Amino acid sequence: MTLSAREKAAGAAPIAFDNSYARLPAHFHAAAVPTPVSEPWLIKFNRPLAEELGLDTDALERNGAAIFSGNAVPEGANPLGMAYAGHQFGQFVPLLGDGRAILLGEVIDTHGRRRDIQLKGAGKTPYSRRGDGRAALGPVLREYIVSEAMFTLGIPTTRALAAVVTGEPVYRDRVLPGGVITRVAASHIRVGTFQFLAARGDNEGLKVLADYVIDRHYPEIKGHERPYLALLEAVIERQASLIARWLCVGFIHGVMNTDNCAISGETIDFGPCAFLDAYDPAKVFSSIDRGGRYAYASQPAIGQWNMARFAETLLPLLDPEASEAVNLANDAIAGYGPRFQTHWLTGMKAKIGLHTEEDGDLDLVQGLLSAMHRNEADFTLTFRKLCDAAESSAHDGPLRDLFANPADIDAWLLAWRERTGREPLSDALTAAAMRAVNPAFIPRNHRIEQAIRAAEDDGDFSLFEALNDVLAKPYEDQPKFAAYAAPPAPSEEVLKTFCGT
């Protein structure tokens, strides 16, 4: 497939591409030209991110509707779909690939980092199978809101550069307006990318890919005595840290398949994701997760399972002796649990104002979570109100109001105050440190749904804009937006979220 003159004619190049993935072996990817749409309209352009990427922001604001819809492919782009496989809800599929995503290319940002720029929803690729390659507007808005919120929460994530309405319908269970999101990532290489090559016995390709990943994401391990073991351990560390951070803000990914597990350690793919309201470790929102495989508290174990699948792909590279390769992989996978526990406990202790170590700290954290579960206390508000209680017991009232049985939290507060009394910081400094890790605002599921409904039904993007504005400063109180911190009324509660494919 080649680009026509019309498709290349995007004017002066607003994006300085340097496309290293396109230079990898041909079977790693396939050319995929975006399919033009009739009436693209730029809903949102992330100018600060564009500036960070070193893009021509003025040109993109002028021509953004055409470029970010795929109607005009900028000079220097090399659009392609990436090949990958994956375990989907535990079942292996040997060929998936980018069915509705097209990698335009890569840029070197103003910090010297290589970043992918990808269109999602821009039409069919060679991997689309029976799909139309399109995205409905709702999932585009959800991914924009949540990915940018994850960034401002301080969690490694793909970013949203732009969102476009296509002016054309897509057909799912009903007719919906179409959209395209432009996604930015450290890369879109997944565990499933390695699985694609391993399933074909392509050990040479695995080595090429592993070397590429080391060069791009883990240059510090170049020259290591066992570079591929070091790669496995480095990816395990990033995944353990990432999933611990998810749990600390009440995030449920919803579809932790191996093809949604990024080797870079970023959060990727925001289909049926959601945030906890009332704390429930078994909570599931995703409509396709019927067995609860990816429930909130199951995510750490799934992370380890995904890393085991990654380790399997690397076995031919770990050691020429199969038994030794398996031993090395098993030892690395066994290290995931302690790594996760360290990251999670450190994060949870910071949320309750603890920075020194004592033997009972884990029990104290678990005691609070158990009380929250028994009382269906809101996850985000409990920790935010605890920040106020850290300043003075006179501020306990709003926290106690979150518990159906306030005696549960009263008993815990006594133990907590005894423990925090042995911390070196003053009450005021402790409260300030807690507010820096306990957000006042998260992308509440009902707020996302309200923004999507207004956009889809009425073409009204004001709620989408307001929600993005609030979430840009999640750790600030923002009194004028106090309503956005509130959990849903019973009639507003979102019980299911959907993938949108």
C-alpha cells in the first residue's frame, strides 16, 4: 500500500518524524493508510503535550481536524499497524494486531525521549479482520479523559494529543457518532508483540525485538552479562510499580489482557476502565469481564500472570540450556510479588501519613480498608477526608459521615493517631504530604458517562471540557468544582463500562 499525493499533502510538515519501528523486519507490522472521513471536526487539541513533543502547534491547530482524523497524512509519517498476539481473558490468540489503530510514526520530544503518535479509530488495517477499524465517540472521550487524568495523578500512562469527531456514524448495538483519538506513548510494544513472534518460533525476530526494546526503553541494561534476563526483571519492576499505583487511586483497568500490557510500563488501553466509588476489592465494572478475572484486587496477581507469559517468550534468549532458562525465568517471576508488595505498601502508607517503618503498618492499612469495605465507604473521599483529620481530631466529622457505622472508623482512628504520633512531621506537614498523594478529584464514572451522553446525544462538549479542566489539578481542592468530588447518587451510579470496539 502506498500513500496517494492527496494523502501526503498535509502542507508543511508539522511533525518531525523519525520512525524506528517501521525499520524493523517487515513481518513486525503492515502498512495501513487511514481511511478519510467526511466532516472531521477537532474537539480537543492538547497544546501543552504538543509543545512537549516539539510539534508545530500553530499548524496543528489550523490543520488538526484533517491530520488527527487521518484525512491528511503529514510528510514523514509512515503509517502502519503493529502485529501482536495475546491472551484475552486467559485464552491465547496467535494473531491480533492493530485492528483500529494506525501508528503514524515517532518523534523525539523536547526531553530527548522517543514517543509514538498513533491514530485510534482511523479505519481498517490488515489486522482488522471483520471490524470496521472505527471508534465511536464515547470511547474516544473516555480515553481522552482517563488517560490525561492518569497523567495528572502521576501514574505512567499513554497520553491524549487530540480528539476528533468524524462526521460519520459507526454501527455497534446502535448507531453512534464516530471519533478518532490521537494517542501518544513511549511505545506501543506489548507482551503480545513478543508473543506474536514466539508463537511462530521466530527466535531471531525475538532477539531483534528484545534488542530494540532495550535500546529504546531500558538502555541502562545494555552491556549487562545477561541482558535479556535484565530486561525481564526491568519489565517486571515497572509492571509491579504501575499496578501498585493503580490500586492506590482505586483504578480498575478492566481488560488486562497480555496485548494490553505495555513493555514500557505505561497504562495503555482505556476501554472498560473505571474508578472505585465505594471500596470493594471484588469490584468489576467491565461488561466483558463476566468472571471477575480483572477485578480491582485481582490486578496484582494478573500482573504477575502477564509477566509469566512475557518470560515464556524470552526463554530462548535467557540461556541455551532450556532447564536453566526456565529456572532463571521462574526466579524473576517469583520476585514480582515482593516488588509489588513493597510499592503498594509504600504508597498506601503515604496515603495515611506514614513514612517511617514499624511492624504493624500493614495491619493498620488493612484495618482501614476492611472498615471501608464493611461500611461501603467511598475510596477517594475516605483518604481525602483523612487528610483533614490528620490536622486535628476536630475535623473527624466528615470522615465519620462516610461510614454507616462510625464506631468502625473511630476505633481505627485511635490506633492511627497513636502510630502517626511517632512520625517526625508535624500534623500540618503530615496533612500536606497526604494531600499530595490523595486526590480530591478522580474521573468519576458517572461524570464520564454524563459527558459522553451530552456529546453523543446533543453535540454538547461543555461537560467534557469541564471534566478535563477539573482533572488537570486532582490534588487541589478547587472549591468551585466541589460537586465533581462527590460520589454518584443512586440514580447516577454506573454499574457497567464497555469496551467500545
